[in-house]
Amino acid sequence: MKLREHVVFDIGEEKFKYFQHIDKDKKYKVDMIDLNKRLNQSKKNNLFSNIKIIIISLLCLAIIAMISLKV
């Protein structure tokens, strides 16, 4: 029977062993330019989505108001 591996959160041990990559020689760096591009793109997408939702909501309210005025 195989025993489950146990993650130890001891300060004396290597911290967070399960976060370590297999290839230790390769450095994983974040490209700030790419990160900023993706952040700006997501902000634009969120803005356009919010504008669409507001326009559709106002259109629905206008339709309901017109229907209620005719009755």
C-alpha cells in the first residue's frame, strides 16, 4: 500500500516544496510588458462589456416605459 506524501510547513525545511519546478536551472521571470498588455486588454474588454450591459438595460427600460405609457 502506498502512503500519501505529506507536505511539511516547517521553517527549517525547504519552504513550499510543491511550488518548486522540476527544472531548477531555468529561471522563471515575468515579462512586465506582456503583463501590462494583457492587463490593459482585459480592462478594455471589461469596459466594453459593461457598456453593452448598460445600453441593453436602458433599452429594455425604455421599451417597458413605452409599453406602460400605451396602456
